[in-house]
Amino acid sequence: MYGLLGLVVAAMVFFADWEQIRKSFFNVEIIKSMFPEVVTVGARNTIIYTALAFALGIVWALGLALMKLSSVAPYRWFATAYIELFRGLPALITIILVGFGLPLAFGWSIPGGTLGKGAIGLGIVAAAYMAETIRAGIQAVPRGQMEAARSLGMSSGTAMTYIILPQAFRIIIPPLTNELVLLIKDTSLLFVLGSTPQSKELTKFARDVMAAKVNATPLTVVAVMYLLITLPLTYLVRKLERKAEAEKR
Amino acid sequence: MKRLSYALAVLMSTALFATACGGSDALVLCTDAPYPPMEMEIDGEFTGFDIELMRAIADELGRDLEVNNIGFDPITSGLAMESGECEIAAASITITAERAENINFSDPYFTADQSLLVAADSGITNLAGFAGKNLGVQTGTTGEMYANANDPGATIISFENPGDIFTALAAGEVEGVLQDIVPNAEYVLNNPNDADLVETYPTDESYGFAVKKEGSEDLLKSVNEALAKLVEDGTYDQIYNDWF
């Protein structure tokens, strides 16, 4: 079976039209023309949009998770409805609703241009996903922890903040990393909001160069840029995870 | 396991066979619809000025026309033509020197004058009125280049397609749109109370059909000949009058 796989790979390498690939995906002139803007504008904006959306999303997700676990029924209803709605809608549609729907309906638009609208639009979606992750994390902390904390005289709020949440977040580092990486790639949807030369993120940046040059090379360049962002990030999180694991012992 | 490798081998040879034979003799056209009235879908059929002109050209070449609505990205990356998905693209593509480095254009078939459309309640009457305001343009178009070259101090926001720009206009995110006269005129026609066409700017730029850089010289030559013939015998004008 491995032999066959090797054969398939060898055949692909042999039959591939390398000249064609080089011309369409690795045009050196175009690669050169994209620097430094692909970093100073494209990558920079992708990172800023992601960071802001993630920050907004996680705060909002924590609130939603606590509402979902609340003993007050209307809180639970709200959180459930919110999560089902924004987890069910494509992110692109949510972004359009935030960017164009709000001003159409209320004559008021979120300030801050693409950054404001994009971060809030993506944050709304990310919060729905992360709320479920955080809820699962809280529920994964043994019940006895809360009972012990309460029996020491802590209020339930204090126990949640100092005993339960730190343990819960340790548990959910891997799924939260997943969400962060997804979010990095979802920033490519922000093109629908329109962009100024200074507000383009990586994918939009590539597509604009692509349209000007009629060549696919920009896609290769930003594909590498995305990996340069995500790989160190996931490496960092793995280290963090190992550290958390070691501390537990 | 044996069966799996057998299935794989069959699959691969089928794929090879399919690529080798490359379909029938129809001229496969890539486009990016909707962009009315140049290309759009009506009752499940692709039509519009670009499409109908291309159909007439295919007629001249004695071939059927097959339309593949592949989107703008595969066309603007050149991949649609290089990969053989289609032989030629017609998608209101403006001929620029930069683009001509990587694809070949037919002779120009349409002059793309630029125009300025403003929201009816904006009170703006010309490009200078956009100082400090938001102006919508379409990415990679002559309109975007024109706006940047004659920027009156506006915030120029680029959108992917006319649909997005007009949504932004309706939402008040932009006060006006600078782009090809065709979609602007179409919008004013359909929404006479919402927008006004206030200025037009003649540019020397025009649309061309696009083919891949190498190995399509014969096709390009026959397309150009067919186009010239259609202009001469009045078919071009007839199609033009159908759509404008």
C-alpha cells in the first residue's frame, strides 16, 4: 500500500508541469513587488483584526458561558439562543449584518472602519463558539472543587473566579487555540466590508495584487505568511500547555 | 486492500483520460456573473452583452459556446485559462499594460468610461465634493485607479463587486460610487430616487477578452477577426442596442 502511495507521489512529481507551476505560482518579480507591504500592511492587519476579535470574543464568551450555566432561566435562554444563532450563521453573513445591516436599520454604524466592524463581527461569531468551549471547561472541573471552596466560606463568585475558572482555562487551552487559528483565517472574510489601502488584510492584499498582475503568485506568498503566523503561535501554545501540565503535578 | 488500489488506479486513469480529452468542441468561456448588463443569469441561462457578443464570435468560429461562471479570482489569477478550465474569459476585464504582462487580450470591444454616482440625499455634485467623505470603488478596476489618481481627499474604499458597493451606499457607509458607467447607470435606472449620476469621465481604457499568454495565438487571431467582422456587418451594434 505504501509502495502504491509512493508511486502516486512520484508520478505526480514527474508529470507535474513545473514550468507552468513556476510561472503561475512562483513569479519572482511579483514576489519581490509585494514586499514589504505584505508584512507591514497585510500581516499586520490580519494580526490586529484577529487579536481584537479574539479579545472581544473571549470576554463575551465568558459572559455567555456563565449565563448558560446560570440558575436564572432567562439568562440560560438568552445564552442558548445567542449561541445557536451565531454558531449557525455563516461568519460572512454575520459580518455583512454588522457592517451594513446595522447602519441600514438604525442609521448608526460601528466606528473604527474595517477594524471596528470587523473585530466586532468576528468577535460575535467567535464568542458563540468559545462560550460552549468555556462552559465545557467549567463543567470539566470536578464538582468537589466548588463545594470545597464554598465550605471554606468563599462566595460562589469568588470561588468561580479564583478556583474554578483558572482550572477550566487550563483544560481548554487546546480548543481555544483551535478557535484562535480559525479566527486568523476568518479575517479573510472582512473583504466584504470594503477596504482602504491601509486596511487590507493578507488575503485581500493578495487578491488585489492578483487582479493587477493576473497571476496567482500572491496567493503563494500569503499562504506562507499565514503559516508564519500560525505555526509559531501553535508552538507557543504547546509550550504553554506543557507548562500547565507540569504545574499540575 | 487490493480492491482499494484497483479503485484508485481506475480513478486515476479516468482522471487522466478526462484531462486528455478536454471535453467537446465547444468554446468554453469563463465569466464572473452577475455584472449586469454585461454578464448575468436569466432563467438559468447566462446572457448579457459580453456573453451574447462572445456567442456571436463562437458562431463565426463555427463552435458552440459553453459558459463557466467561475468567478473573478480564477480569471484575475490567470489560473482559469492556464489550467485549461476555459479557453477565453469575458468578464468586463479592463485592458491594462500590467495585466498584459501575464495574459493576452483581444482587441478592445467596449470602451469603459468612468462615472460618479452619488446618494440622492448627499448633496454632492462632483468629485471635489468628496473631500473628507467616503467614496466606494471596485477593486482592481479603472474606477479605482481613476479615483486614486484624482483623489480629492476622500477615503477611498474598495469593494469586491458592485453588489457590495451598492449595499454600502444604501447603508450610508459610502456617499458615492466611482466606477464604470455601465453598472452605475443600471443602478440609477433601477433606483431613480436613491442615487444620481453626476459626472462621467472619458478614459482611454477598454474591455478585452482574455486568453492565456502562450499557446493561444491562433484562437486570439480568429477571435479578433470574428470581432472585426461582427463590427463591420452590424451584428455588434445590434447586440449593443439589445443591452444599452
